[in-house]
Amino acid sequence: MSYKYSGLAVATIEFDLMVPTLMAMDAATKTADVSVETVERNRLKAGVCLKLRGNLSDLREALDAAVRAGEEYGGRLLAKNLIPAPTKGTDLAVRATINK
């Protein structure tokens, strides 16, 4: 896996079901200039994690839209997080589970 440190902020949103997570992803990317890093089904417990990347103000706007959309489609929000300035190690960890 090729890795290049991006320095962009990272947001994670976790819902209990896949469809609300996908609706959240759609809303987030239509609302602000953010990119989808990955969508991952959690293996150890129920839940789906959406990872987004972009600048801080866009991610804040995208998070709000994503939470509203996911809940509107019946999802239960399990967690949401924003990492404004990920370090190189954090950035690598965010990418570590892609394609696993």
C-alpha cells in the first residue's frame, strides 16, 4: 500500500446499520468539499464506520449533514469524531484498515 501523508483533517462517523451510513456518506459529500476515505463494517461489534477527509470547516459541515441524514434513515449514531490536525502516525492508522 502506497502511503503519502496528507495532513488533512479526518472525521469518523459510526452508525449501527449500513444503509444509514451510506445515506450519511451521500449527504456529507454533497454538502461540503470532503472525500470518502473508506466505509468499513466493524468486525468485533455491530456498526459501520465512515471516514471522511477534508479541511476543518468542510468536515464540520459534512458531519452535521451526515448525522442528520443517517438518523433520518433510521440509523442510530454510535460515534462521531473529528481530528483537526492528524499527525503522520494518526494519518497512517486511519488508513491501516482500508481493504482489510
